[in-house]
Amino acid sequence: MTGDRKPDTTFRVSMTTLLKPKDMVLVNNTIRSDFAECRQLVHRLRDYAELLEGTLADLEAHDKLGNFEIQRLMSAFNQAETLASNVLKKRDETADHLLKNIG
């Protein structure tokens, strides 16, 4: 042993010697009732957890679809921008070529 540390000691006390048989039945029924209520609450919590997991999965799926939609729109924007740039370049080249032929 080191310092002020005391050894771990566990004592068990039987409550049955303190309770009358009638009181023991009442305590046991109360405990059973409380355990039954706890079991029902645990089942309800599990149901809620499953519901939330399903909702989370749906939200993740919608998020992925949203990302695909953003990618599709960005791709369409880039294609439109490239097309507009090519049209403007051809217009300028045509105008330069016409000026050279006229001049």
C-alpha cells in the first residue's frame, strides 16, 4: 500500500432482512413496473433512431443528387461559355478577313 490509499472493500447488505414480506412484494412489483416502462422507452428510442437513420439516408441521397445537378449545370455553363467564346473569335476573324479584302 502507498500513501493514504485504503484497500478496496465491498460490503453487501441484504435488504430482505429489513423488509417485511408485504413490503418486499410491493418493492418487487414497483421494480418490475419500472423495468417494463424502461423497456418500452428503449424500444421507442430504437424506433426513433431507425427513423432518424432513414431520414439521414434520404438527406444524403438528396445531397448527392444536388451535387450531380450542380456538376451538370457547371458543365452546361462551361460548354455555353466555350461556344460563345468560339463564336466571338470566329466573328472577329471574319471581320478582320473582310477588312483585309476590302482594304
